[in-house]
Amino acid sequence: MISANKKLTFDIAIPVLNEEVHLKEQITRLVEYYNSNLNNAYNAIFTVTIADNGSTDKTQAIAKELANKYYGTVC
């Protein structure tokens, strides 16, 4: 059983390489799942790290856009 004053912490690292086509949709789905399942049930802290492995497409720009959109909103 989880103590009332302790929160669960979820840290997820997602390695990406040239994922401009899928990244936005996948991160959005992950955040929606967290908000509707884990956050409501456990009031947990949730962190996603997108680790760009040298993309040559728009992956890095999309990751920054997502970081700005979701920073501080799902914790």
C-alpha cells in the first residue's frame, strides 16, 4: 500500500532517431494515458525524457515543442 504522503514517480526515457512523423502523436497518447489512468488513480509524478540520437529531420524541433506544451502540466 502506498503511503498518503508519498507519490509514485514514473520516469520514462524515449530514444528517438528521425521520428518527426510519429513523435507528436505518440507523446500525446502517452500523456493522455497518464492523465486518464495513472494520475487519477495515484496522483503520481510523471516525467518523460526524449533522447534524440542525432536526428536529421524535425524531430528535435517537435520534441522542444512538446516540452514547452507539456512542461509542468502533467506533474
